[in-house]
Amino acid sequence: MLLKRIIIPIIICIALSSLFVSFSSPQSTDSLPIIGEDDEYTVNASIGSTHSFNWTIYKNSSQNYVVLIQVNGLGSWSYRISKDYFVLDESNQYQIIGLSVDIPQYPQDKQIDAVVKFTFRPINQTETFSITKPIAITFTGISSGEENTIIRGIQNPLPPPLDGPYSAFGLSIIIWAAIAFFVYFITKRVIMVLVKKTETLLDDAIIEIIRIPILIIIILYGIIHSLMKLDISIGFIASLNTFYMVVLVFTVIYMAYRIFNEILEELTIRKGGRFSTFGTVLKPIFKKIGLTVIIIGGVIFGLSSIGIDVTALLAGAGVAGLVIAFAAQDTLSNFFSGIHLLLDRPFRIGDIILLETGEYCRVENVGMRSTKLYSLFDHELIILPNNSVANQKIINIVQPDTRIRKTIEVGVAYGSDLDKVKKILMDVALNHEKVVHETGFEPVVRFTGFGDSSLNFILLVWIDDVMKQWGVLSDLRSSIDDEFKREHITIPFPQRTVWLNTVKKQSSKKNNDKNK
């Protein structure tokens, strides 16, 4: 009886505990989600490549889950997860997950181990549980050392006791130095002789620019390659390769800038020298733009070469460029208008132009934002935005040369000798030293019509200097007036004949006399 009293409560407690556990547990082990392994997760991959892993996640019960995926152990490596957050429910019974890993050019270790963590949270519950899946990547394409060999894996040919790796290291450096100096002297003795036969000095300058940098690059590469003959760690080799790529990028940037600068110098000479418009205005602009493009392009290439993802950097630069473009529309418009004026060259420094406003101006300077003009009559310096200059009608009155054609109108009284008038006008034009007398530019006299008070003539003359046109025209008009007075030719002025009706006034006078 006592035994029954003890055993029966124990059995009841065990039953209640089991029932409580069954109600409080979210799932049984059999009802948990299943992660199917679709690939090999211990792989060999070459440096600089991209490797992908895939898993398929099954819901495996009536319970719905929120799933979160995280990757630990890849450090600063670039990787992408196809979906790192999603829901498993009746409409989405399973989900395929992809992980793409970008393997850098210079990893620090031969193998990396990482863990992919799948965290599940049942819908309407706060408790979570996790399932982890390991991955391992072993790198190929990097040698941790080619001990006791020289170039291209050739075994150390030196006799004992010089047949060790350090002797192979020294011999390899000597060979690479010999290759570097051979290339250096070949470019000096052979290529320089060939390029000196050309008419331009640009190719000579380019050869001189690249000789020493190529020598340094070959020697540095030889030192790093020779160090691999020693038993050193892959991390140290990766650091050496990174250092070599940095030096290579800076060397290439230096050579590219020097070559670009020599090309600009050659173009400056061909466009008229240092004091030409190209030399004083365009060359500094192109130099700054070229330097910026070369440095930015070199840095991007260098970062990409050492395994750094520059996609975000390029995207950020693009967004920043759009923001700057919208914020500085007027400035950019004037900048590109200035480049258009300098390249199209509708006028040059010192040219006389006629604006739409009727002002005669001399071009003083064309900058990247504004154009400076000197007003000849008002003695004022006018500063116009390049956009305004490029979008208005401008007459360049000194192109194609400084000659200008002008017209003088004159009228003589009716009854004047027309032949004498023509002769006077022609002689006045021919006797002035500033009037052009060349064939095709002779003065021309024309009888243009019958006016109200005069017979109208025009005198067409070419003046050899546009800046002297006003003085020449004044001289010609004075001479015409003097000759007309001497020959008794009248220049009439407008006249009106007025007839007065006096009959009515005389009748009124007679009537007044009678009344008196």
C-alpha cells in the first residue's frame, strides 16, 4: 500500500512533466526545417576568382518561419547572399540560397574557414534557433616557395656548399638585374637610334621617360620573385605582391603623366607656341584634367589589383558627380562654353568684335568662366559669362583680314553735271592713302536714284584698317564737300514751296476801306 502511494504520484508527475514539455516545446526535432546541401563545401579555388555555394531550405512542417542568414569568418572579403532575409510559409515551402565569395588576388593564408549561420524564428514567437553550415576554401595559384630554384623553376646549378636556397636567391637576383640592364641599354642603343630618324621629338622624349621606370619595375619584380625561392609564408608573399602592385601603379601613373605632358608640349608647339591661345589657356586646363583622370584611374586600377572592390566607390563617385552637376549647372555651362570658344575659335585675343548691343569691343581674355572685352568707345572693361558670348550673334570685323567696306551717301541738286559728280567722288576716294586700290577692291560710284530734293549717289570704298574707318570716312566727306564747293556743285537740303491764297484778303481790305 505504501509502495502504491509512492509510485502512483511519481508516475503522475512524470506524465504531467512530459505533457508540459510537449506543449512548451516549439517543434519536435523531426519537424525542424531542413537545410539541404547541394554542393561541395570544401573546395579548391584560384586566387582572383569567384566561387558560389548553394543550399536549399525546406519548411518541413506546418509551422511558418522567418529566416535570417549570416556569414562569419570571411573577414574583409567581398561576398553576396542571394537572400539573407525571407519567410517560409505555405506559399513559399522552400528557398534556394546562394553565397558568392570573391577570392582576393593576395590572400593572407592558404585556406580560410567560414561558417554560414541560418537563424529561424517561428511566426508569432520570440524564441529562435540556429543551424550552422561550415565552408572551407583552399587557394591554388600561389606558391609558398620554390626553394633552391632560379628562373622558371630551374634547379640551382651551383656546386656545394652554394647549392642552397640562399644561393639560388642571390643568383636569381643577379639574373633579373642583368635582364633589367639589358632592356635599359637596348632601348638606349637600338630604339633611340630608330626614333631619331623621325621628324618629331615626341617619340625620343617618350623613350627617355619610360627607360628608368621599366628598369625599376623589372628589378623590383626580380627581387620579389627571388624571395619566393626561400621558405617564406604565403602571408609574406601576399604582402610583397601588394607592395609590388602599389609601386607598379605609382610608376605607371608617373609615366602616364609625363607622356601626357610631353604630348601637350608637342601640341603647344604645333598650335603656335607657349604664348598662343592653346599654350596660355587650353594647355593648363587639359593638364589639370589629364592629371586628375590619370590619378583617379590609376588609384582605381591599383585598388582593384590588390583585391579591393571599387564598385561602391565608383557608384558613389557617379552619384557625387550628378549632385555636383545639378548644383553647378551655370558654372559647368560657362566652363564648357569657354572650351567651345577656345576650340572653335570664332575670335582670338586682340580681335575687334561687334556685339548684338552695337558695341565695338576688343577681346582681352577668354577664361573658363567669363570673357573679358574692352569697349573701344566707352573705355570700359566688359565681363560677360561664356554662355552669353557663345549664344549671341557676334561679328568679327577683323576676320578674314582687317579690311572693311563702307558706304558714303551724297545728294546733289537737280541740274548738276552727273559725270563731274562721279569723277569728283572717284578722285576723292583714289587720293586717300587709307582707301584700298587693289584689283577687286577698287572704289565704286553709283547713281542710286531721284530724291525729293536731290540726285542721290553712293561711294563704296574699302578701308585697309577697320580701326581707322571713322577717321577715313570723315576725311572723305570733308574732301567731297570741298570739291563740290570748288566746282559749284550744290548739296541741296529739303525744300517746300508754299502758295498763299491772297484774293480773299484783298477783298476784305477793300470792304474795310469803304466802310471807313
